[in-house]
Amino acid sequence: MGRLILIVLLVLLALWLLRRALAAGRSKRPPGTDGAGGAAAPELVSCAHCGVNLPRTEARSAGGRHYCSEEHWRLGPRQQ
Ligand SMILES: [Zn+2]
């Protein structure tokens, strides 16, 4: 019977350590730096033509600028 209690305690300790490690890893690492964890908070970029914010993965990029659509990509940055 003593062995069973020991196993249960070890499992509980392992779960507690695992949960602690996961929580520490999430809070210390800023989102989007490792590539894999970027799905929860995608990096937003603003369209160089109309200024709308959209995820970088959905934006068209050209010359270091980002555009929300193919039309704005063709029109290029808005001239003030
Ligand atoms: Zn746009």
C-alpha cells in the first residue's frame, strides 16, 4: 500500500512541475519570437496605402512595405 501512495505522490509532483514549466515558458517568452508560438498572437502590419492593420501572413510585401490587398500593392504607398 505504501508503494501506491508513493506513485500517486510522484505523479502529482510531475504534473505540478510540468504545469509550472509551461506557465514559466509562456510568461517569459514574448509571442512571435520562436516562430512556433506565433499563431496565438499574429504580428500585425499596417497597409502602406490605406493604413489598415492585418496579420503579416495575410499581407502582401514589397520593398519593406506591406499592403492589405493586391490592388493596394499595385497602387503602392499613398502619396500625401
Ligand atoms: Zn490597403
